[in-house]
Amino acid sequence: MDLHVLQANINHSARAQDLLMQSMAECLINIAIVAESYYVRPRDNWVGDEEGLVALISSGSPPMENKSRGRGFVASHVGDLLVVGVYFSPSRQLAEFEEFLGRLGTFVGSNRSRPVIIAGDFNAKSTAWGSPVTSARGRLVEEWALELGLVLLNRGRVQTCVRHNGGSIVDLSFASPVIGRRISDWRVVEGSETLSDHRYIRFSVSTNSSPSHTQRRAIESGEGPRWALKKLNREDLEEAAIVLGWATPVHSASIDIDEEAMQFRQALTHLCDAAMPRIRYRGPIKRHVYWWSQEIAELRRACVNARHRYTRFRRRRRRRPEDAPVRESELYGLYTTAKKDLQLTIKAAKVRAREELLAILG
């Protein structure tokens, strides 16, 4: 299957973390690398660093194993990979940043038994990943990655952090060269609300030991026939197999392999139908968290639309210089109001869902 990765910085925001969990459910994310997490749940599929700066969150498949925690970084084995999440504050000194890269490099160097993915908010700028200038931190990161033999996954010049007064590219993704060809669809997600000033980053890593991407999607969406195995009638199965054996013609050596596979599938379907009832399809698995609702989905959509109107005006403001500041302020105000409505509704929905659960239990 493909390992689906989501990279984010949620600014220590509770509602941004709530929305992140919904995005993981919607997009069938296997592992999220979360800088400036709000909190780390005491569960096996969560792990945070020693300073509360970055966390890894797993959907549980594949599980996280051999977890490691450092200052400003956290790591875990996920499948055949070592996944490392990173965060370093922009307010700290360059010497501290250099020391941090040294500690991180030492950790990665001591875990070379498997390929690595390192992702997070380095707060470093370089033309190598699309910034207009290279900062001192950026040069250090370039040298650090070169020493470790890592390849940069970032593509294009889409800003990963967007604020009212501008934006930057500071969220970076690196990987071992050996898995470079296995990584696909790296992108900055522009059309999604995060309730943070950072955009999501998504990419996939292919594996060979699990079902294919298509198979996984089919299984998780409930596609294809299924049968009630507990109601299997073994006598009916044996009788159907005997009859099918009589009716099946002997194939010549020149038969097409695809045709053979199709006939084999049809035969198995016939046997299963003869021996046990089918399970009625009840739709795809739930792709939302427990407090999610249509109302919240519409409020999130309103946020996306309000932000789009604001950013589009900023790009075209030179066409209307006479009232640009006033109009820009108005559109930004509409966007912040839409975000506030979304945040308050999420908070209320979580409280209501918790109260309903307590009422059921008690």
C-alpha cells in the first residue's frame, strides 16, 4: 500500500489540532508529523518530543514502534521507515540551531539500518527550497543535509507559512535517497483550511509488503462483494465445488492469463454465493471524527472561500490602488470572522458530543 503522510504546524492551537484530526480521517492519513502540537495524547499511536514542540500521530496502520524522543525532534519506526518530526523556534540563536542540527544528525546517523524521512518546521530559508534569499540557518541546513546524504522533497515555490504581512517557505521534507523513487505527490495543500498560519503538506511513500494503493482504497471504501463467513454451509460449498468441477472446461495451453484470472474469480464468487449469504453493503467507512457535522463542513468551506477572496484581492490590489487598503482590511476581517465561527462551532460540538456520551454511560 501507499503510506500517506501529512505534515503540519498547528501553532499550539487546540482547534487547529481538532481540524488536523478530521483531515487525517478524511484523507486516510497513516502518519502525521505535527510541529507546535497543542498536546500529545497518552496513547500508543501518539508520541511527542521532550519539549512539547513536535509530535507524530499515527492512524494505527502501520503501528509506530521503537519511539525515540529528543529536544526538538521525535522519531519512530513506521513500517520499514524511520520517520522523524522536527521543530526549531525562529527566536533562538544561530549557535543553538547549529547545536540542534548536530544532535539531530547524530541521532539519524546512528539509525542508518532503515531509510529515513525527516520533516518539520526548521524556520530556515534557502533558495534551494524556493525562498528568494538564503539565510544563515538555510546554509546550515543545506550543509547538514549534504553531510547526511539526504534529498530534499520540497518542490516549487508555494509558501508553506502564510501570514497577514507575508509568507515564507520554512516547512521542509527530507528523505534517504534509497526511497526517493518511492515518494510521490509531494505538495503544499493550498485549498484547505488549517486554522493555522501554516499550510498542510502531503506526500505518499509506496511499499511492497502490503496491498496496493488501489486494493487499499477498495478495502477501506467497502467496494467488492463480501460474505458472512460465520454462516458458511460446508456441505453446500462442497456440493457447489463438485458441480463447478464438472462444468468447467479444460483450457488449452494458449489461454490468455487475464481471461483465466477472470474465470477463476467468477468461480470463487459462484462458490461463495452457493455456500453463504452476502453481507449487505452499508457504505464506506466513516471518514470523520466523532464531533464532525455538516454544519462544521460548511463553515470550513466558508473559511476557504473567504481566504481565497482575500488572497486573490491581495494579488490584484494594484488594479485598484485608490481603495485597496480599505478593501483588503475588510476582506481580511471577513476571513478572521469565518475562522472564529469555525473555531467556536468545533469547540461547542466537542462539548456537546462529550455530554451525549456521558449521558449514555451514566
